[in-house]
Amino acid sequence: MIGFTEAIKKFYSNYAVFTGRATRAEYWWVALYLFIIYMIPYSFMVSSIMQQTEPPIFWTLILGLFCLVNIVPSLALTWRRLHDTGRSGAWYFISLVPLIGGIWMLVLLLQPSQPFPNQYGECPAAYSDSIKY
């Protein structure tokens, strides 16, 4: 099973890798990491809006830069996660369908990994030891 820090390291080391597979744990650890990091500058921006002052430019720029830096690796990780469930990464675009697309995408991302090699690659290391063919 992949841990939090290992998932973050893989996330950035596979910056633009759209081939292969990513386990469910790898995907959700990175989702937690991104949520926590996005909330830091966002909370400063919201607090300034609540106090009816101008949002701090520094935190706005930090949030914008962090978003830009993480667009490609987030897309690549989601693509690999879909591969791990046996689907093409192009299923990512289902999330663009209004209302139902996001829910459908969530269901696809929550599905368990295929415990055997598929057309997108070998079993993730977490499964290879426990599977007997």
C-alpha cells in the first residue's frame, strides 16, 4: 500500500506521464494533498473578503501558480487512475458533461483497481505480491 509521502513523490516525478497505472490510494492521497494545499491561500482570500478588504495579491498569485503547476500532473494522474480500472484515459472528458459528468467521474475513480495486468500495464506493485494466477 502506498503512503502519503510516496504518493506525492510519484505525483511530481511522473509529471506528464499518461501511460501506466495509478492505484486508488495513490490517487486519493494526492487529492487530499492538493485539497490541503489549495485551502491555505484560499482561506486567506476568503477571510479578506469576509472582512471586506482587498484580497492579498501574494496569496492570489500563489494560488494561481500552484494551480498552473499542478494542472498537467493532475490530469496525468487521473488518466493513469482510469487506466488502472481498465478504462481509457479519455473517459476523463466525461467530467465535462454538466451535472452528471462529475458524478460519473467520481464513480469511475472510486472503483477498485484491476488486480491483473491489462492493456495499460502491469499490476501496481501493491497487488503483485498478493495475487496468484
